[in-house]
Amino acid sequence: MLIHPEEILETIHMIKAENFDIRTVTMGINLRDCCHSDIDVLNKNIYNKITGYAKELVRTTEEVQNLYGIPITNKRIAVTPIAIVAESCDTEDYVSIAKTLDRAAEDVGIDFIGGFSALVHKGATPGDLKLINSIPQALANTKKVCSSINVATTKAGINMDAVAMMGHIVKKTAEATKDDDGIGCAKLVIFANAPEDNPFMAGAFHGVGEPDCVINVGVSGPGVVNSTVRELKDPDLGEISEAIKKTAFKITRMGEM
């Protein structure tokens, strides 16, 4: 791909004057091969899988940041929904799994880890219910773990039992983290129409249709778009649309680099 000098200067301007950055690099990791009926073995498998894949994530992103001169704000991990991974585990709750995720995140140096999640839009399995009931203490006893529950889809409708349950869970999570400004609720997402795979915190999880490990890059360009629109002179809606499309292309290309 041919890159002209004026495009390089334009990118430098976006970074220095318009708050452009790579918002996050998120590694998605499949944990389905970690399943085990023994909770201790399961936790060991999860820890080893995450730290094995992500041990160089922070160092590599920092090298890319220094090479291209583009800020990379966050380094994150998303894992297979834990309700799926832990379904066969003989345990009353999944708090210890959340602690394992937190320890792995701390040891590899990332900012957040998502995937303490369940998909219950049509109904809940015993594993789903264990995970949901574990959320308040899981978020109260971890720093980097994020949780999400999908309670509805356009096709399946709304699981009202799950909605009612999550209302109580939000309240319990706020109570459990009240000494930390209720931070647990900031790390909990209740979805309708959750995508099959989602790398965005706090609702991140690694989808079942994804490979064993994948890298997702999220770019942040609102400041760039805002600056572009403000520079237009009495534009009509078509001109605004065209300017936004061109700017979005440039932002996306930077993420691809």
C-alpha cells in the first residue's frame, strides 16, 4: 500500500492535536479446552492457558507503540464465557475462577480481563445460575475482572426471569463494593442482543465461533471526526457524511497497520 508524505503528516496531526490513539489491543482466548470437574484443576488450566498465550502481549504492544509512535492506551484479554467453561465443575460458586482470572491478568500486566459471562436470553442452565449468583463476590474480590450477562435477543425475546434476577445482582454488587464507590457495577454489563464475539470492555467475551487465540484492535477517533466536521464550511448533510466516511477510513487503516 502506497502511503504519501501528506498522509503521514496528517496522521501525526491526528495524534498530537486531535486525541487519536489505539484505544485497546484485546487478546481473545478460548478456554473450552480447560474444562474439568475438579475446580482446582480447572483454575490451574485457566491460569496456564491465559499466561501462556498472553505473556508477551504487553511487551509486544509497547514495541508496536514505540515503532509507529501511536499511543496504545489499554491492553486487555477476553475469554470464553466462564459459564460455559465451568459448567461441568463440581462447585457451589465460581468466585475462585474470577480470582484466577484476576491473578492471571495481574501477572501478564494487562488492564482488564472480560468473560465472567453467561448467555441466558432463552433460559439458564445450572452453570449459568452459579455464575450469576457469584457475580457480586467475584467483582468485590477482584480488580481487573469484568462480567456480562445477555438476557435478551430480538429473535428469542426477553428472559424476564433473568432480568429480574439481574436487578437483584446489580443491587448486591453495589452493596458488596460500596467501600470502593460501587465499582463492581461499572464492571458489569447486562446485554440485549450481545454480539457473538465482543472484545469491548466491560462486556467482552471470546465467542465460540472464534479461533483459539485472536487479536482485536480498537481505535479511538471521536476527536478526529469532530475536528474534521468543524473544518467544513457551511456543509450540507451529504458533505458531512462523505467527510466522516473518509476520516473513518483513515482511522481504521491506522488500526490495521
